[in-house]
Amino acid sequence: MADTPIDQELLALYPALGGLPALWPRLQTMAVPAGTPLFQENQACQGFPMVMQGEVRVSRSGANGRELELYRVSPGEMCLVSSASLFARQPLSAHAVTTGQTTLAMLAPADFETALADTGFRRYVLGLFAARMADLTALIDAVAFQRLDSRLAAALLGHGQEVRVTHQVLADELGTVREMVTRLLHRFERDGLVELSRERITIHNSAGLRTLASLVAR
């Protein structure tokens, strides 16, 4: 019997699946709305997710309730936490939620193990794994060595003149508390860099923010 055809969009995003036609009928595709939890810390991994549309935000929570965003998974990218959990056969070390309407395909754990026996797929996954590790290393450098005001300035840039975001969301992304972000934003406002209003930050001095974003802790 012929293998079930694979979604061409999925194949274009994850070309290593082309060498695994026997697994195509077993791929589970799902569409989920924004804000959908995909997995939680300390749970067993349910499979290897491949994002086709949308975005997934992966974060880790501390014992004090603070949350740090680790990375986001876009179409064609890989979730490091899921793959590490499957490689080590250990519970997940972070949690994930969709940031918008998202479509993804899932390889079940047993099928992921089968796929790893294929040289092309294994090399592809390890390449994505290395790229994601580089992103995570950059995050560690930022958290450990870069000034919080510099990181906040950088987070505000690249979104146009008006940034619609809450102080809590910024704090979560930067791995700090809302009160610290609010204090720094008020300092930015006094310095004429931004203007604050409810869930909106208007940029008045992009050059000043870029200068601040370029500073690192000594």
C-alpha cells in the first residue's frame, strides 16, 4: 500500500522528513488558538513538535514564581526542551504556550526514536539542536552579564514607535520582576526616551535607546 502523502508545507519546513515516508501516516497535525499550553514542566514529553504556522513561547519558572522566557519556536525551528527530554527520556524542564493561532505536527516519542535511526534526520535534528543551544547561550550571557536597563532598552526597539505590552510581560521576557521594569521605564520617561500609558509605551528617542542597549555591565 502506498504511503500517505505528506503535507508539502511541513516537508518544506522540515525537509529531513522526506526520507521517512513510513512515518508520514503517523504524523499528528493540530491547530490550536493563542494562549494554549502545549506542555508543562516536570511532565513526560508527548512528542517532537514541528511548528508549521504561528509561534510557541518556551519559558521556565523559578521557585519564587518568576518566569524567564528561554526562546520562541517559529515555523521550521526546533524545540530544544522537547528534544532534550526525548533524547534523555526525562521529564520536561520548561513549559510552552502558543503566542498566536498555531498549527503544528507531532512525532510521537517512539516515532521520534525511529526517525533518529535515519542518518539524514539525525543530522538535521542535531543541527537544529546546536543552533538552539547557541540562542540559549546568548540568553544566558544577556541575563548574567548585560545590564537590565540595556536589556530593557533592547526589548523596546524594533517594534515601531508604539509598543503595546504590559510591564509584567516585559518582566517575564527579561527574567526579572514587574516592579524593577516599572522603575526603569519611569526613569526612561524622565530622561525623555519614552512616554508611558496603559499597556502602551511610545518611543520618543530611538537613538537614545539604541545607545543604552549597546552598553554592557563592567
